[in-house]
Amino acid sequence: QVQLVESGGGLVQPGGSLRLSCAASGIIFRFYTWGWYRQAPGNKRELVAAITSSGSTTYADSVKGRFTISRDNSKTTVYLQMISLQPTDTAVYYCNTAGRIGPNDGYWGQGTQVTVSS
């Protein structure tokens, strides 16, 4: 079955940086558009970045210019480089499929907590 394992979260001060990783297995990784989603307490899960199979990227306005999504098909891993982090970026971050098919409810992993606080 498909397994997605997110890692790289942590506690960081405002203005700091983190790099998240999502290792995928059980799926033909290179065929899919992948996305990073986040969910803050009391909020709906939102898509913050996506990368297509050809490498095209899109970002939510709230993270544009600060977050960079990338993928390594040979490692079946998708990354999210985050800089200039703000307290409003505090959330649990997840990866999942994206694009036309959207996220698959059966694929959600445990996520990785990002906390931005001084």
C-alpha cells in the first residue's frame, strides 16, 4: 500500500528555516503531481505548494517567495524548503498527491509539526 512519511519539522524562531522531506513508497512516484499541505489548529487543511511530474510548481499566496517545493524521483521524495518562517506558518505539514486528482484520503501520513515561535 501507499506510505508517505514526512520528516524535518521542529521548533524554529521567526525568520528561521526548515527543510521538510516526504518519502513515498508503494506508488509510481514519478507519474504524480505532489503537494505539501498544512493544517493549523482549528483550521482546514490547505495546499501550500505543488509540483507536477514535469517539475512545474505552484504556491499559495501566503508562502510565495518563501517556500520552495522540489522532488527527487530517484529517491521518491518530495521536499519543502521553508525560509523566513512566521508564526502563522505553525501547523502540521503533510504531503499527498495534488493536481487534478487532489489528495487521496487513504494516503495521509502522520505529518510533521512545524512550530514557529520565539
